[in-house]
Amino acid sequence: QAGASGELITASLLHDFDAVFIGVGLGSTQKLQIPGATLHGVLEALTFIRAYKTHAYGEVPVGRRVAVIGAGNTAIDAATAAVRLGAEKVYIVYRRTRDEMPAYDYEYELAKQDGVQFEWLTVPVAVEGGRAVEGLRCVRMRLGGRDARGRRTPEPIAGSEFTLPVDMVIGAVGQDKRREWLSQVVGLTLDGGRVVTDAATAMTSLPGLFAGGDCANGGKEVVNAVAEGKHAAHGIDGWLQSQPVR
């Protein structure tokens, strides 16, 4: 179980089994680190989407005007869910441009068809309001020099602050990788919090230990996790056939 110590992998599972597969996924949703993030009406995207998927229409509260922070597939899902729940206006706020957004093209087109308004090169700096959300204060950005990954770094434009008049803010800025848990697995090679696997077999740096899904790819779709699980199954089969009978 993901909640148990990562040491169990080497101390118990690999001792008792010839092959083990890790598919623990990602951790908790990253919190918005701006003033006002604890106001009533500020939600995490996964919480909002889960309620939308598991409750009847009309049981899920939605704002009249909603701002979604982020531009991945989860952000698109939250934005389109807000539209379907009856929001009159939905914004997606993203610090870079359309060219850098991580969401798939078809997700982007779906959001546009639903009337979602994209605020490119925009960074939220505070959620405004008394006890509940009354607006999202933002700053316009420009793209400057490139970072270590080759992406141009957003830089604030002086005097460009403005406020989006919203009564709900949904954070979709990513999920934490399970660095602490995975780092407890002695001998397991990680790269930026992701499990490193062999491309041909899905085996990790530990013989007999395989991995796939978000913990290995950094966070993609369910279909990717399924495909990686099938790929690892072939790798596990090959590994078991190569081991002496005991």
C-alpha cells in the first residue's frame, strides 16, 4: 500500500515475491500559494471534479463566475465541469501561452466550444474577498529567457494588475510526486521524483521491481497508465521466465 513505508518494498515484498509492480500514482494536489487561498469558494480541482462525477446534477455547488488556475487536462476538466453545472462565465488562467499549455489539443478545443475564456500570460497574485471569494487579482506576464528545461520564463509586466470578477476559484496546478515514499526504497533510482524504468521491460534499478503509471511518467492519463501496466506485464513475464525455478 502507498501509505506504508517504502522500505517494505525491499524488506518484505521482494523477499516474498519474484516480481513486484509499483503503480502508486501521484500524491496530494498542490495548494495555491497566494493570499486568500483559504477563502470560502476556493477549491482543489480534483475535489471539484470528484464531486461532479459522483453527485447528481444540482448537488454540486458552482460559482456564477469561475476562474480555474492551470492549463493541464485536469484544469480543462474542471472548467468544462463548471460550465455544465451552470456557471455563466469560466476563465482559465495560465502563466504561459497556448503553445506551452500541457493540455491535449482536443481538450483545449472542447473548452473553447464550451465558451471557456483563456487568460494567457496571466498569473494570479491573490484571491480577493471577505469571507468568500469576490475576485481573483492577477498580473500580466511576458516570456523572457529560457529555463533549465528550455521553456521561456514568464516575467511580470509592471503596472499590469487587474481583477477577474469571480466568486469561485479552482486550483489545478498539479499534484505532488511521492518523493518521500519512493526515496525510502533502498537502491531505487529516481529522476525528479519519478521512478526510472527500463524502456524495454519497465524494470526499475532493482531487479524484479517494475513500475508504471504516474509515478514513472510524471502524471499523464489513465490510458497511459493502462498501457504502461500492460507493457510492464510483458516485462514481468519475461523476467519470471528467465529466473531459475525455486
